[in-house]
Amino acid sequence: MSNHQSTAGRRTRPCRTEATVVAALAALCLVLPLASQAEEGGSGHYIPGSMASFMDVVPPTETFLARLNVMHYDGSASKALPIAGLDAANASVKSTAYGLTLLWRPPVEMTEGWSYAMSTTIPYVTMEVTADVQGGAGSVRRSSKVSGLGDIILMPLMLNYVVNPDLSSNFRVAFYAPTGAYEVGRLANTGKNFWTLEPTLAFAYLGKQNGIEASLFTGISFNKENPDTQYKSGSQLHLDGTLAQHFPFAGGLAGVGLSGYYYKQVSADSGTGATLGDFKAKSVGIGPALSYAGKAGQNDYLAELKWLHESSTENRLKGDFVWFKFIYKFF
């Protein structure tokens, strides 16, 4: 998105190394699996807040970087949700996920203004789910907790185009592989047991002189059927964005603003396992976001902390996301 430079050592404008920091920021969004919150359970592989700000851009210049993402979710739903072959009511979920993203922008020269990168994300998920499920004598309250590898995200195609020094756009394609643990009849799972294809188009503005950020990421998730439950989650449209003000602080560049998302399922759930019908979901969330960009020796780093509170939610869990992201650029 924006190829702005970090403010380390500058007074009057955001970050001298804006281009290199944005390259450092380019670790793609982590999308960690919340199995109990899938459309088969309330949501898909997409997680609100995973791609929403200038931290999530595609790098314009050669770089290799690592990104740590930590996400905590606490939510509940009174309406029955389809979870791992069960109709689960009054569900409550707590999940903490850690993900490592490795991103490489190779020294490949393209048409002027364009750049290419690729990345992969390996998640580790802890999931705890409690819900009322149907037993032999009626409804039974059950709990399940599991930890382990989640669904790995592969992003072989990441393109960035620099429109001008303050504005850039990017396009990427993600594949979510069913590498996490999954068991029919178990409320908590670290994987979803199906593949997802997700193209995303984004625009980001970060003013060099005024420090204003305006970012927007628009994606759609196309899901394969879960072969163990014969449940095919419908396609999901999602928009994530950030409005923030960046300013010099403590030798670096700080940012304060708001982040939000809009999520809507645009096609119905299907398959013989979709016993609750179309089960289209939607949700909206908004909350504060803080960021900081600086230097550690010759290398750039950036951190972001944000909270998203969900509202206007239908057919999925409703709660709060807390995100912490940290990017370190090796070159």
C-alpha cells in the first residue's frame, strides 16, 4: 500500500524510512482458524482484523521479514450453531492463537510501480468451547478444549502497485490448507477440515506530510465442502479498514486511530450436513488501534495493538477480538 518511511529521527514528517518500514510491515495478515466460529459454526477462515492497516501491505522493494500475530477472542451465541456435525446452542468460545508469517519479496523487477512477494503463515491455536448439544435424554452441556497446529495459509501471489508516494494498491490470493486437527462431534478443533480460496484487493493512503492513514481491504472467501460432515459453507464478503493519525514520537512513528470491519455471507450454506438451512451470517465490528514504527540498529520493526467489539451479529458468535502484531525486517 503506502511506501512510507519510518519517522525515526525526524521531527516534521512521519518516518524517514517509510518505504523500508512499509516493506517491513508487509507481512501479510495472519488468518488464524477459529473452528467453532466457522460458517459451519459461525464464520470461515477469515478473521476480522487480520488485514486492516498499513501493516498489512505488500512490500514495494526487496525484503525478507517475519511477523508475529497474537489474537485472542472471547464470544458467545444463544442461537444454535452447526459445529463439527453438532447443533450447538448457547455456545461460548475462548481462543488464543499465535501465528508466524514469513514473507519474501524477491529481487524481481517488474513494470515500473509494480512489485511481487509471497508468504506463508503457520498458526498455533488454543480453543475452548462450551455449548448445549443434543444427547440421548435431551440437551446436555458439554465442554471441549484443544491446542495444536491450525490451518496453514499460503499466499503465492502478492502484487503491489505504487500509485503515488502517498497511495498504493495491492492484490493477493490466499489458500487455507486443512492442516489443523479436526474431529466430528468435538466442539473444539484447531482446523476447519476444508480448503478456502481468498482473493483480496486493497488500497492504502498514508500521507508523508500530514501523517493521515486511510486503508481498506476487500476480500471474498470461497470454501470447499467439509468431507467429514458434508457441509459446505457459503462464500463470505468482508471489508476491513483503518483510519489513523501518525506522528513522530520517541524517535519513531506512533499511530492512533480506529479499525473496523463489515462481514456478510453472500451465498447459502449447502450440503447434506447443513441441517439448519442457509444459515447466512453477518457482523460488524469497530475499536481503537495503536501502532508504533521504529528501528533496532539498522533494522526496522513495527507493532500494532487493537481491539474490535462486534455488533449487529447474526448466525455467528458475538464477542471481542484483541490483536497484537509485530513485524521485524531482516533486510
